[in-house]
Amino acid sequence: GEDGPGGRPKYHLTPPANWLNDPNGLIRWDGRYHVFYQYNPGGPFHNTIHWGHAVSDDLVTWRDEPVALSPSPDGPDRDGCWSGCAVDDDGTPTLLYTGGNGRDQLPCLATTDDPDLRSWEKYEGNPVIESPPADLDVLETEHWRAEFRDHNVWREDGRWHHLVGTGLVDGGGAALLYTGETLTEWTYEGPLLAGGPDAGAVWECPELLDLGDRRLLHVSDYENVVYFLGTVEDGEFVVDSEGVLDHGDFYAPQSLSDSNRGAEDETDTERSLTWGWLPEARDVDAQWDAGWSGALSLPRVIETAPDGDLRQRPADEATDLRTERLADGETVALAPDDQRRLDVSGAAIEIEIEIALDDAEAVEISVFETPDRAEHTPIRYARDGTLSIDRTPSSRDPRAFADAQSMAVPPYDEPLSLRVFLDRSVIEIYANGRHCLTSRVYPTRDDAVGVSARAEGGRAEIASLSAWELGEAMPTDGD
Ligand code: FRU
């Protein structure tokens, strides 16, 4: 059912119905967290995109808010209010988003004086950039005069900085840098980074984050969210290393920089919180039948580790979702090839698990498992240092996608430590506090709530198993 396995997520953010894609305009305002998102109020498909809105005091429970931006029939956003960001312009909350208008996609601005960020006024001089840079060979497609969209704006060295995603005819995906004294007058500086012919054709949703010692640039290339760690020198990104932010169903993330969290909070340091869109992994008919499509990831803290690698973990507030404790650091010995049901179950739970391979080839933890195993989703950790998800047995519904997903989880000579968030149709995995894999699965049976473990070809140990039942992101009266 909808509030059981395979259903609409319980503690991941979703609109009450219809279509959601990218998170947009993330901002902390007046002490509250605001999340906007690409939203079609007309149904669970991508069309006539508005900005939906949700608000939270604590990052755990959310309230659905009225639609914040709608296309203006005669405006430069008549065909859709596509992705963009929110900034604090000297006390005025301001959105810079992509207006779709026929074959054009160009940046538009909206402001508000409403502390609740509900009603927005569009700038009459929209669009604030008339066309992509004239001297640049920007990709033209069947639908678009030029791929030129998604806006990330920040303040640096006394000026506004602004990234736009694009694709270059000979250069692949690129993030273009503009600067300006105001948010309405922009000067093109050049590509901050271009991926080259081997990169994806277009980079969507570029975002530059300041991680203290280094900067992180991430872009969405239609398949993956690719990140680059490095520095910015004279308007160009110098890449030290690169990787993929999440190896599963995770796309077009956006972040908010969260500082001044209150004087009483001793851990008050600047942190960056990142949400991604978790697209569906089932066909459009199934989405139509469900009446909803898309969820947001948990907010993630992204930072660099002392060894220079990237670290990712859910915002500390995620522990406030925990209600009932289901397991408390137990150890479980796994005999070779013995399928063992664990004493943990649920469709909306968090599992913290430490796996020592001992002499086994692999350990498989199955989740969303029916008692007869007709449906189950194995998460397999193998000696070669890969973690993979096999979705073939996940669902009896042929409309659910069954492709496998995997990632490398070095170092694999240590016990592997996993935080696994199960949320009806979401599996969000954090491995060793570094590597993420998010997967969408659609078990059909209400008893697909079991968890089991098996060691392949040798003994292994679950060195520690903890689990919690998790609460509701949007509690309604009576829950
Ligand atoms: C990424 C994206 C953006 C665009 C938006 C439209 O998923 O395609 O490039 O602005 O979604 O909804």
C-alpha cells in the first residue's frame, strides 16, 4: 500500500501529490529552513513547472506551503519556472531561476518582503541576461535555441558570482561564470570549468561550494552528479580530484550554507546541507497510477576529510527522526551460506550496521524482504571492495526498473560501516561516512519488511547492528 513497502516515502520530503524534480532556492530565512522544488501541480509528470515550497524549523518535520512561483502567461517564464537558487540580497530574499519561453531559457529574478517567503514578485526587467555569450558556441537542440540554464549565485570579493549550466558544441558540458555589482546586471567572465569532449554534452545545475580548504564544484550530466575538488584561480576551477556524489538515483542536488545556528548551539560552525532529487525508478504508467513522482534525499553534510577525500553524512538532525529502537549494537555471527533473518523489520527504518568479512567472499544484507523471499533487495558487500544493489528480486511489478547499482567502498580491509535509510520506496546508503548510493525500489507486498543476512563462502560477522523506527516528515493531525 501507499503507506507501506513500495509506497510514498514517509520521512523523505515529498509534495502531497504530483511531480517533483530538482530542489531549488534552499535558504535559511528568519530561523526557518525553506526548500523549494521543481513542481508540476497538474500531475505526476514533468510539465509546466512551478516552484513548490516546504518549510521546517528542525530539518525533520516539514510543512507543505502554497506554490511559490508559477509561469506568467505573457512573461519570459511562460513555459516554466525551471531551476535556480535563492540569495539574501542585503536583507531581501531573492530568487534567480530559469525562465522557459518558447525556444529560450534565460535567467529571471523574483523578490519578496514576506518573511514566510510565500508570495514573490517578478522583476519587470526579466530576463536579467538577454542571451548566452555571443562569442561562445553553445549547443542548440531540437527544443532549445541554446542549452543555458540553472543558476547558482553567491557573494565573493564584494561582488555577486553566478554560474550557469550549458553545453558547448566542441567542449561538452560547462559551467559559465558571470559576475555583477547587482543581481540584474551581469558580465560574462568565461567558463569556470568545461568538461571537454569526453564529458556529458550538457552540465545541468552547476553549484560551487566552499569547503574551507578547498572548493567543490558539482554538475549533473544527465546521468551522474559529478564533483570536482580543487581551487578557483582567476575565475577558473583547478581540479585536484573528481568523483561521483551518489552512485544511484540521485540528481541535480543543491545546497544551503547554514551558519549562525543560534548562540546556544555550541557546535555552531558553518555547514553546508545538500539535498538531491531522488527520481523514480519505474515507468511513467506506474507513476501516473501512484499520483506522485519524486522525493528529496535527506539533507547531507558534505565536507573534506583530513586525508583530502570527501565525507558525506546525513545532517545530525536525522537522528531526531528516530522513534522506537529496534536493535542496540548487537553482534551477529554469520555461518557460511546460511540465510539468517535479523531481528529488525520495517518499511521506514534506519539501520546502522558494521560488517567484518572474516573469510567470506561477500556479505549480503537483504532489505524489504517478504517471509518467502519472493521480494527482497540484496545489498552486497564483496571482498573486492564493491557495494552493490541487485533490484531484480526487489519487486513483482514489471514496471519497476531492475538495473543493478554499485560503487567502490574503499578501504575494504576494515569493517564496513553502513547507515541504511529505508523509506518505503527509498534505500539511501552512506558507506564509511563517505560514499553514497541511493536506490528506488517498489516492493508490492505489505509483508516486504524483513531484513536478513548471509555470508558467502565463509564466515563473517555483523560486528554491530542498531536500528530505529523513523517518524513522519509531514505529520498530519491525528498521526
Ligand atoms: C535538472 C533539470 C534542470 C532544469 C530543471 C527543469 O533535472 O533538467 O536543468 O532547470 O530540471 O525542471
